[in-house]
Amino acid sequence: MGGSEPIRWPGGKSFAFSVFDDTDLATVENVAPVYELLESLGLRTTKSVWAVAGVGQPVIGGATCEDPGYRKWTLGLQAAGFEIGSHGAAPTTAPRDIVVQSLDRFRQIYGQDPSALANHSGCLDSIYWGDARLDGASRLAYNLLTRGRRRGEFRGHREGDPLFWGDLCQSRVRYVRNFTYADIDTLASCPAMPYHDPHRPYVRAWFASSEGRDVDAFTACVSEQNQDRLEAAGSACIMYTHFASGFARDGTVDRRFRVLMERLAAKNGWFVPVSTLLDHIVAERGIAVMDAAERRGMEHRWLRSKIRVGYS
Ligand SMILES: [Zn+2]
């Protein structure tokens, strides 16, 4: 089991920082100013996309790669060193044929399969999501907490189901995001990441993230004090956010976000996309295999923060 050895970051960097941007509600207009700022500060992060629009009306949508202007803009991000990740096949529930179509389209556009993926909670093809994220007593607690609304709802991992695509996830995606924690120090909340969970074999390796769902949550998590603590610990942070949620208005980036990012970027951090960060940890110590006791601890910590503030 990994996690006890401190990670040495490349190039003498003292800590690592990344962001996984969930593409909910994103358009070129509402997120491009955020990426201009990150690029100018030398930060490279991960922007997720939906490669196809899918079928039907999404509950929570946003631009997809079927929009030529948006697609071109994301290709520009990729050329500038940002990672393009996946937020699942489409903003709507995708049966297997659409998943295949979307993965192939992603490869055609970006030249490779998505290496990092986060489930979209509006899609029933999400993999090991809802109560399937948890085992045993934690699953019971979760179903009580959510009044059973999500029991068995998500089926991407369920063999024989029309929404099954687990085998494709296993062969084409390297990292999937799981639990989100309150603290900026993601690696301290989940010391084993990226880890393989034998109970969830269709995901090769899971990663955790830190809570920054909108501009208020994000700026609270990357406060001056927390930045300094992350740096002092020599640890790693992967923020999970939606850059379409209040980070830029009318083309102007939120002032507090900008000031905090400028401050962070001035530090001796390794500011790389999620997969680059995780690949480095894997190169240092391999992919950890989660045992039952460690998994229970992680689930409990996550449930506690979920009960407190409703983290996803
Ligand atoms: Zn989403």
C-alpha cells in the first residue's frame, strides 16, 4: 500500500497543484477568461468536455464538442498545454453505442483517449456512482441520507445493462475521479491516490479531489493560509470545480480568484494537469491497491463531509 513516502516533485518543485474543471454549463464566453488567466500565470490544468451532445435534453448542459467554435477553443487549450479530460460521453444519459461514438470522436478530435474522467451526475451511464461508490455500512448510510433516491441508479459498471461501458472505461481511460474532500491537501485526504479498488475493477485507478464547486467554495479552499499549508506540507492538491460557476462575469475574472491564483502561481509549485500529476505519482510508487480497511476510512471521511456540507 502506497502513501507513506512523501512524493518528490519534478524540477525541485515543492508541491503540486491542479484543477479538474467539470464542464457543466460551460461556454467559451463564461470560461475562456478563466483559462486566459491560468495560462498567463503558467498554470496548466484539466478541462473536461463532452465530445458529443447525445440524445435528448440535458438536465444540466453546457457546450459540447459538436459546437465548432467551442471545439476549436478547446483544441487551442490543448495546444497551450492544458489537458482535455472527459465528463462522460454526453450531457445526457448515453447507451453504449453513444459511449463508443463519443470515445472515438474524442480520439479523433484530441488525438488520444481521455486519460482523466469525472462522472456527470445527470447521466445514468456514470460508472460506480451514487450508492455504487460505497461499500457495506457506508452504502447503507448513504442510501439513508439520500432517502434511497440514488440506489442502483447509475449503471455504467453493470454488466449486461444497456448502459454498460465498464470494459471501455478499463481499456481507454486511466484515471477516474471519486471522493471530494474539504481540505486543500488532497493527497493527505487520500494518501493512496491514484489507487485501484478491486471492488470496482472497471476503473484502473481512482483519484480524489478537493472541494471547489463554485467560485466561493474554490476561493475558500485555496485561501492564503491553506496555500501556505499545502506548500509547507510538500503535498498535492487537485481542485474539483465548475469554472462556469461564477469565476468570470461579463469577461472579467472574479477578483478574489485572480488574486489567489496570482499568489499561488508565485510559489515554487508544480502546476500541471491532473493526469501529469497522477502519472508522476504512479512513476514514483505505482498504483496502490485499496484494501478494505483503508477504503472504509476514506468512505467515512467523505460521508462526514457530505453530511456537513453536501459535497459531491
Ligand atoms: Zn457535471
